[in-house]
Amino acid sequence: MSTLMKTEVRPEEHPIAPFLRMDRMPHIWCPTCGIGTVVKCYATALGSSGVDLDKAVIVSGIGCTGRVAGYMKLDAFHSTHGRAIPFATGLKLGRPELLVTVFSGDGDLAGIGGNHFIHAARRNMDLLVILVNNFIYGMTGGQNAPTTPLTAKSSTMPFGNFERPFNLPHLAASCGATYVARWTCLHIRRLTKSFQEALKRKGFRFIEVIAPCSTLYARLNKLGTGLNLMRFYHDNAEIRHGADTRELDIDFQQKLVCGKFVDEERPTFLDMMQEHYRRVLGDKYKPMPPEGGMIHG
């Protein structure tokens, strides 16, 4: 037997493997699904931002994107449908020093979880909310979602959607979010940079990521494969930083406006609460631990 045949070939570790529970691979996401790309961008941002991973927590709800909590090698919570944000809120209030990220889908966060979404933004809870929008309920059969574009088909609207979908950046901004951005999963570098920025901010930070669902959304609407959708993003995404969020509606197979739309500082819920009780109770008030858990040092 030759020396070459005796040599053990060890595959190189993937750069984001330290951030994943590799014993749970391969993942369940369909081929050409965009969620894995979004996870890769988030993991890259964690690695380059100096985040203390012992103080980083990820919370997900139900659905395809809800599986992220089980795959990231962080303290993680897989909550019930629509309840990722209130769970994350309780976690942040109980442990203010933690960096809490909510990572879920359009159906989970904007459908059954919509009321929690608007009130967390109104209160300016110190949460990073990443919403992967594939325009459909992907895990449960392709039902119409609160983001399905007008005229697009779903399993529950086979002749086309007639319900007006949410403009999610406008919803977040109008409710009080301090950081609002939208990218597609084709914009890998820009999305990673957006995650890096948001990890260093405080307050309710919202990033919408448009991602392909080739198994249901693309098939039901005869849009081809996930690669076809990525080509569509390439040809039809228009970057307009600071755009008026009222003008960010997504129409079926029309131009996608991406960019960073809101980036401002405002006291968080905990900042406001502590200031209120200092004023009311004076010397009797014992302050909570400072918010943190983001950057070493």
C-alpha cells in the first residue's frame, strides 16, 4: 500500500463551525433555502465583533427559521409559536447584562407574534431582532403569511393573495425601533456588516432579511429554483440608505429596496425604568446591573 493511501485526510473545519452545534448537522433546511446563509452572516458578525459568547443568547420561535436556536452554539431558547420576543424580553429584564438576539421568521414574528413585536419596539427593549422573510409559512405547508405579496400564490390562496402584506421596516420604525435595515441573503457582506453594527447598538434593532423558499413559495409561484430567486435579487435589489420606510412595500416580483433606514440612539426600556425609579425613590433605589454583554472590555 502506498504512503498516500495510508495518509489520513482530515477535512478542514468550516470557519463558523465553532459557532454551531456540529453534532446536529446536517441541518433540516431545504437545498437553496436562504436561512443557512443568514446564520453564516450572523456567526461571522459574532466572531468579528468581540462579542462575549458566554453572555450571548439566542431566542427563536416556531417555523423554519425557528430552528436556528437549536443549531447555534450559544445559550439558546426555542420558544412557542409567536412568543420569541416576550420570552427574550423576560430574559433581558432578568439578566440585563446579556446580549439577546431574537432570530425567527415572518410568520412567527409578524403573524401570531405581531402584537409582541410592536410593543417591544414601542418600549425600545434592548433586543436584536432578525426576521428572515421568505413570504410564506414554510414549515407547515405553504400557507399565506402576513408578508405574502399581493397576487402571489400560497397553499391557502391558490388563486393569489388579496390581503395587503406588512411593510415590516415601516412597522418597526413607526413603533419605535432605533435601528432598522433590510437586506437579501445575496448581500452577504452588507448583511454581515449590518449585523456587526446592530450588535454594538442598544435598543430595539430590527433587520429583515429576504430569503428564498424554493420548496414552497417558488414552486407555487413558478419562480424556478433558489438560484433563480437569487438572480432575481441581484437584478432587482436597489440599495437606498435612509429611504422613507413608508415607501418600502414589497410587490410581487418587483423591485426590492434594501439598505439601512433608521439608526438612532434613544433610552432603552431599562434606561427609562431606572431613571424613573431613581427619581421616585431617591436613595432607596438599588439600581439593576448595567446592560451589557456585548463587547469585551
